[in-house]
Amino acid sequence: MMPVKTTCAYCGVGCGVLAFPDGSIKGDPEHPANFGRLCSKGAALGETVGLEGRLLAPRVDGVEASWDVALDLVASKFRQTIAEHGPDSVAFYVSGQLLTEDYYVANKLMKGYIGSANIDTNSRLCMASSVAGHKRAFGSDTVPGTYEDLELADVVVLAGSNLAWCHPVLHQRILAAQETRKLTIVTIDPRRTVTAETSDIHLALRPGSDVVLWNGLLAYVEAHGGLDSRFIVEHVSGENEALEAARGFTVEVVAAECGLEKQQVEAFYRLWLRHEKVVSVYSQGVNQAHDGTDRVNAIINVHLATGRIGKPGMGPFSVTGQPNAMGGREVGGLANMLAAHLEIGNSRHRKIVQDFWNSPVIATKPGLKAVEMFDAVADGRIKAIWIMCTNPVVSMPRADFVREALANCPFVVVSDIVADTDTNAVADVLLPATGWGEKDGTVTNSERRISRQRAFLSAPGQARDDWRIICDVAGRMAFDGFGFETAADVFDEHAELSGLAGLDFDISGLSGGDYDAMEPVQWPVSRARNGGRFFGDGQFYTNDGKARMLALVPRVSPNVVSEVYPFLLNTGRVRDQWHTMTRTGKSPKLNQHIGEPFVEVHPADALRLGLEPADLARVSSVHGQVIVRVQVTDRVGLGQVFVPMHWNGLTSATGRIDAVIAPVVDPVSGQPELKRTAVHVEKFQAAWFGFAVSRQEPMPKVEYFSKKKVSEGWAVELAGLTAADDWECFAREMVRTVDSEVVSYFDAGRGQARIAFVEGDQVMAALFVSREPVKAARAYLAGLSDLSLGDVLAGCAGMGRVDAGATVCACFSVGVNTILAGIAGGMVSVEAIGAALQAGTNCGSCKPELRGLLAAQRPAIAAE
Ligand code: SF4
């Protein structure tokens, strides 16, 4: 059984995947990103390729249409809008999940033929500050190091990165290295994430104080003789100003401003000083800030000042969120870049690109970045927009405003694989695209490694590859230059262009190669260079060849708390979901981990607000609100709350947290500050709570719901402000059952209702209602086929049944209750849990949580 070698659809680690004809998925043991490992999301890819919910034919105004009708309409509307209002009246909003070939032709069409640079990408939300920081420091958007450096380092600093959940395979590589040699892990994060719990040092700094911490490190290194003077003299400029700006940040000042103990700060600084091999990994916690670019440069400053860059086991290392954010950067998918890392503002670069494309025009000024782009949609400057492979009505800051803007935009096109999304709901034209497993192309991971995504399924319905859809529209707009026959043709052109300017990104050596057989390869690939690290030779891409250190003065975020909005909202990912859940939400396995949107609140704040675990809370800002489940935990600091970013308007009534986020952006990168908004938090005073399971997808109409796919149907959490007059009627409408027999139990005095819909001896659906949050053996009830009428009617909601609890190990469906029972029974290590319960023995994504559970139980066991 020969598998197809492809690449994971999710994060920027870019793991190699083997897809077998029987539908099974394994990690590719030969892929240099993962060497056979996969995390829980990658391992569940096979569960997400079904056709349920797919968009399989074009739709115009909600009605199925032929490709000819849809494409003619898109081309004519764009042509007409450009003719009447100019090229800047149209825009493309694209995605870091597009393949490089898709991205390349989209950028070519907008910048070389339409003549505008109004093409931006959801990668703007992910790593634009890293791009801007790289360019300020190196003169190019270059990631200097390789993944191997994380294993060779003596100290790995994880700044603003929940690596254990967001890039699990990289985290596993670091932990594996730690088992064989001494390697110290430092996590810098205001929140005590699972990553922080598995680190040697956790610096829970005050939100927004990152530049202070890194400036302090620079000052400390200088004061303790740690500068690499020779490297600085020969290869760095701006050092005097940067050092001068940092000098005031003594350990005492840093400790006070960052809200840390002086000893903690000193321990981190000493570690840096004593070990040459330090890698500083940074991710969204650094990038998604009003000063994200300064934070990136503050990190790079210290590496430049110590000459720790481009050598084995050392260097700054930006890790991207998305599978092809790097590919987008390479083709100019950001509004401020040209293709092949060339600059819009450089006339020589513009000429290179325009001559190569032989295109009628070339964009001469940067286009609108994501937040600006939707502002322009709202105020009418943009009159036609094409959104590809992304869901901005869920993921953009001020998402309700974005929805409103798109709803009022004269012409909105969306290419997607999914039929129903929050963004599709406001589109005039929907174009069905092929998805992972159906399309061919390349992606670039965080260490500059280009890998093939290969098709192993045929295109369903009328779905077409994105690059082909774009070329079809370009052809109908009477543009030549888009006559590509295959994805390989597009890649060849892209590779050839990259060799013309002599910049860092040069993959000209791949042009005309065997695309089908292409092995994962790290750029550059040219006559002059082949893979490896950048900048070890001290040569940078600035005019004078020297890297730049920047003088950084910490700036205060405009997102400040007030009496009305006294909490700082942080957002981020959970382990087993991806972006807006349109793919991972299809996997019952992945939904078992965390199946409901939540807000983490510090215990002291919860007490003050009258919030108890499992209550619901309203989190609101001037821009919007969500209602989410309360988790009382000291993972977050006092005055801080955390809500995950994934839930959309289809999986929850009010879980779109980006509706709450303020549209504050970093002035250099244009990246929104997704990790900080001042919010109000209050208890949602529900009159009733409910929990339901159903074989059919439930369609609740109620103030609060959150639903998820389970192995044999759906599970849904509910709450409302007024109790239903007729619970049977409410339940029947929600689970949409007509023929089933109804068996119910009511206790009006206690506000309880239990209703079962039964066919023969099978429970088709069940609803449990209570005045308090429903106590239920949820994991047990979700296995609908085991459910009996007795479970529904006797006692409450299956309590007393053996319930595995929330899933910790997604691969083997091992719940938290099972693990806790095992620990109480004498399992003292992750290995012992694995041996007895299998948890953690496949993908290993849950190992950090197993460690956390063991650590949390140790005091209790010791006390016995
Ligand atoms: Fe996919 Fe997980 Fe690898 Fe990321 S770490 S690429 S999500 S398997």
C-alpha cells in the first residue's frame, strides 16, 4: 500500500504526512520537519476530508450556477469597477493556507495586471511584525536559522509562544533534545500556558512589557561584558543608539515594570550571558501587539549584539502560525511587498518584476493592509473584494464591523471549500475550491523548507484549484500571462523570477525541475547557495551589508483599561482546533479536547464578579460581545482574561471573540493587537441551562449555545434568559425530529426537564434542562448508542455512569477522569500513564498536559 507523500494542512511547522489509500494518515519519517511525528491535529487529518458541508458548485446570490456564469460575473464586475473607479477600488483578501502557486497568481493578477497592491492576507494577523522586524534588522525578510538549532541550543527561549499547543511537533523536538542533553527552556508569557508549565523558567511578565524585558537583557549583556565587539564593529550598525536606549533598564527597573521578581529577571539574564547557544523563538504573543515590530527588533538586537545569529544552536527564530505564511511572503502576498522578496518602493525591483511578467502595469505604491482594507470596504473606497480561503467575519478584529462592511459592499466573492461560513453568508458569489488532499502545490514552513502538498483524492463536485480559478478570471478580464496548464508551470515561473535580483529568496535552482518528485528542500536553492543558515558570515541585505540594531523606547498600548472596561483580554489557540474550525470542527476526536468557548478568569477576579466555574460570562468591549463558559484559574493574572479564537457563528451563538477585539495595529507592520483589548466581564444571568445530544445536527435558537460534532451525532450546550413555555416543543424544533416518540420528565419546582426522543430502542436525541449549569456525564452521553432511556430520565444526565471526562489524549480518546484515577492508583510518570492507558504514546501532543496533571496531583498524593 503505497502512500502519497504530502504536507500537513495546519501550522507553520510544516510536517510531512503519508496519506494511505485506506484513508489512514501517518507522519513521514523522512520529512526533516517532523521525522515521522504528527500532533493531534495532523493525526486527525483523515477525519476532515469528508464531503459533508462542502461547497461543491459555484453559487451566485445563493443559487447554484455554472462556472461560466460565475466566472463571467466575477470578471465583468471587477473589470467594470476598475473602469469606473480605478484599480484601487478592488481588493483581494487571501490566506496563509493557500498554496504558493495560488498565492503567486493572485499577486500577479493584482499587482501586475490590475495595477493595485490591494492584496493582503490573513497572515497579516499572524506574523507581519516578524516580517517588518526582519526587514528593519536584516534588510530582508529572512529567518536565519533551522529547526535543528532548537535541538542544538543550550537555552531555548519561547517568547509569546504556546509552542506545546500551537506548534506541538517543534515542542516535542525540543523536549526530546532535553531528554538527551542539558537544555534549559524559558517561556515568556503573561499566561501560564501548558508550554510555560513544562519550562524550566516561566516569566509571567506584565502584558505589554516585552520591550522592557529585552532592552534590559541588552543592557545587562553590555554591563557584564557579553557584547561581541568584533561582530558589532564588522557587521552591525545602530549599536550605539540601541545600547544607549537600553541602558536605563536595570534589573530593578525591569522587574518593577514587568511585574517580575528581581531574582527571576536576573536568572534569565544570567542564563543568556553564560550560554552562547541560545535560540529565541517568538510567535503571535510577540507579533500581535501595537508594538509587535519593536518587540521583534528588541529580540534581534540582543542576538546581533552578541553575534549569536546564523550559527548552529543560536539565533532569533520567528515561528509562523499558518502552513504557508512563508510562501505568501515569498510571492508578495502582503500588500507592501512585490513577488520574490522584492520591494514595491524600489523602481529597479518594480522593473525586474514587470519586465519578467511582461505585464501592462505594476503597482507603484503599497496597498491596503488587512485592517485598512476592511475599513475601505466599509467606507466605500473598495467596491469589489475577492476573499480566498479565509473567514474574516470570524478572524478579523472588530469582526461585527467587518461583517457589516461586507454585507454593504457592492460585490463580494468568496472562494472556499466549505458551503456555510460566517463570511460566505455575506457573499454575492461563492466559488468552490479544492481542499487539502485534492490539490497540488507547495508550501514553505517556518525554517524556509519548501514541501509539496500532493493530491490523493479527486476534486469533488465542480471544485477547482484556487490558482486555476484565479487564472480563469484573469483570462476573462482579457489579461494574458495566465495560461498556466499545471501547478508545476506556476511554480517554475515563480522559481525563475526569484533568481533575478540576487536577494535572499532565490530558488531559481528549482525552476524546470521534477515538480512531481520534489523532495522537501530548504531555500535558497541557487547556483550560489543551497539551504542552510543565513548571516553566520555577517553579510546582510541592507545597503551597507550590515545588520541594524534599533534604539527602542517602550510604547504604551492605546488599549488601556478603564472603569467600564477594567480587564485586559488576551486571545489565542487551543491544542486541537485550527483557526475558525471549518476543518478541525469536523473531527469528533479533536472536539473532545475542548469543545466549548471559554473565558479564563483569575480566582480573585471571579470572586469579585460572582463567577463560579461553569457559569457563563459576557465579555464585551465597545466593539462587540461574546458569552462564553467560565473557567476559574490562576493561569491568567489578576485583571487579565483569556478567550480562545476559534469559535464561529455556526458553532456558537456568541463565541466569535474577534468581534470584541479593538482594531489597534502596529504602526510599522499593520498587524492587529489581537492579544490585548480592554473588556468588561460580567455574569450572564441565565434563567436556565441545558445540555443536549442528537443524531441530527441541532439548530438551537437561544441566547447561548455551543455545539460540536461527536462520534454519533452532535452535543450542544445551551442557556437562555427565559425558560421555554413548552420544553418538548423547544427540543423538537431544535433537534428537528418529527417521527420520534417523546418521553419526558419535568420537575417544575426544581426547574428541571429531561426529554428523550426515541425510535425503537434507540435514543435519537435527549435534552437536559436545569436552573444551574447541567451536571452531566457528557463524554458518556455523547456516545449516543450506549444511551438508554434510563440514562435520560433517572437521576440527572447519566451521572453515576463511568465518564472519562474531557479528552486529554485525542489519539486514544483517554479522558481526564481516567488519567486522574490512574495517577491516584499509582501512575507516577508520563511513561507509566502511557504504558497503562496508551495516552501520549502516539502523537505525544498531550504529554505536556499529562505532566501538568501529574504535577498538580503530586501534593495531594504526598499528603495522603
Ligand atoms: Fe500539522 Fe501538528 Fe505538524 Fe503543525 S505540528 S504541521 S498541526 S502535524
